[in-house]
Amino acid sequence: MAYSSDILQGSILIVDDREANVFLLEQMLRRAGYVSISSTMDPKEVCALHRRDRYDLILLDLQMPGMDGFQVMEGLKEIEPDGYLPVLVITAQPDQKLRSLNMGAKDFISKPFELAEVLARVHNMLEVRLLHKKLNTYNAELEQRVRERTMDLQESYLETIFAMTRAAEYKDEDTGAHVQRISYYSRELARLLGMDEAFVDRIFFASPMHDIGKIGIPDHILLKPEGFTPDELKIMKGHASMGAAILGNSKSPLLQMAAEIALNHHESWDGMGYPSGKRGDAIPLTARIMTICDVYDALRSKRPYKPAFDHLKAMDIIEHGDARTDAGQFDPVVFIAFRQNHQLFRNIFEEHVA
């Protein structure tokens, strides 16, 4: 996780056409210890400023003359090559909040300002942004080290992957061991399906990154214990595409596989999954392997909406279904290999409980 001192050093740009609002936000942040704060009252300057200074967080008012916040975000999308907008919107209009999130903003602050809300959301957004930047740095290093293919470097990179993906998992999982178990489940299932060692080795390292897109989902949705509204569910489902965007556009076969898994691991054999409703063999094998591994571990783990189930209960749900799970979502061949060797997966879970 990012250290508090790093967060307080994060660069912040305040964008608001009202001088009083700019002054108030600056005072709030400086008193909280933030040291790198800039501001502008001209929305037309934002893209040029961000291109020059690459802010870690932009506090962006939506209602401004000449160029509103939504137009500013469109311009910022052209600057951010990975599509990640470090934008925290400021609005007094409830109907604008969902629109801004769908356009790429990561969270919002309501007007009139409340000190506790401003500081909490700024802190959380800067923490996510710094972790995102670290992930990009580690991805570049990962490509070089995987090519060298030595055991020592593989172990080092696995630790790196686990450390970075736990940034997403810790937001809604009770244990960071989830990402480690996913690696071992996926590797064993790939071997049972007769895949070659290159595939087996790659899925071992790629599979833990399946939910990395959750770093871009607002906490008030991700951590919600009860059911989602339709709009919240749409945002939540966006983590699959967001993860693929974070990991995509790489020449590394490992990161290409990780992006493929991130995008497709909620697709369903029966066509009832998301984000694209793919069916059958149209879903990549990597994701078909990942799906049953992820479901099994979710059933074994405590979640905001359920207790942890034992192995027998988890297997019963996978075979016969419940309100969330249906056997029709699994590739039949993958399902048979999993069921016939289910003790392997129980052993992995018990060996890697946090």
C-alpha cells in the first residue's frame, strides 16, 4: 500500500471557476498536510497543464463557463495513454455523478464541501493513483524479467504481482492470499487439461491480475454489502474492461494473457456473462479456466455478502448451483477436470489460507 508521506506529496490540481471554492479547497488540503497543490480557474488550461505536470489528482468542477468538466475529461482522455483519468469531480447535481463516473472520473465530491468527505476522497484517490503508477512501472520490469526465465526471477516477479494485485483485492477481500491461490488453482487445472508448460507457466503468473480493474471502482460501490442498483452494477461490471485496459497494449505474452483473463473472466459458457455475453469456445480458454477457479475460491472465502463455505459446500454449489452460481456457466470439459480432481483444489486452499 502507498505510505501516507507519499500520498501527501502527491500533486493536485484544483479546477473551479469560483475563486472562493478554489481558496476553500486549497486551505482544506494544505491544513491536512498536502504540499503540492496547484489551481486554475480557466478550464481551457487544464489539458496543457496536465500534459506538462502529469498531476496525480485533478479536482474538477463540472459547471464552468466556456468549457464544462465533461469537455475537460474528453481532452484528458487523449493525454492519458492507458485511459486512466485521475479525476475527482466536484458537483452539486446528483444526476451528473453517474455520467461523470461513466466518462472515466474515479469518484466525486458533493457541494457544499464537507471537510471529512473532501479529505477522505482525496486520500483514497491519491492512494489508488500511486498504486496504479507503481503497477505500470512494475509491468515494464516484468516483461524483461520473464524473458530471462530463471527461477529466481520468476519467484521475484510472483512476489511483485501478488503485492500489486493485493492493492485491488484488499479493497473487497478478507485475505490477500486469494491472488496466490488463484495462481496455483489455474496452474493445476491447465496441467489437468493437457496444456503445454509454456501455457501452464504463463497462466500461473497472469491469473492473479484478473481483478486489477477493481482499483478503479469507487469504494462506496465495491464495498457495498447489499445488492447493487442497476447503475451501480453497470459500474461494478466495468472492472473487467478496466483491468484489460490497464494491462493491455503490451508486447509481453504474459501481460497479453493477463489482459485476456481480466476482460473475459466473468464471461459464461452459456452466454449469460459480461462484458460481451460471449458463449462457448468464443471465450478464451484462459478465462474458462480462471472462471471456475475464481468461483471456487469466492465460495471458500468470506465476502461482504456471505460467510466462508467449507469444501463440500462449495463443491455442492458449483455442481448444483445457487442464487449466484450455475453449472451452465462453466466449460463442460474444464468442469469435469475440476470436479474429478477437486481434492487438489481443497489442498491448495488449505495450504494458502492467510
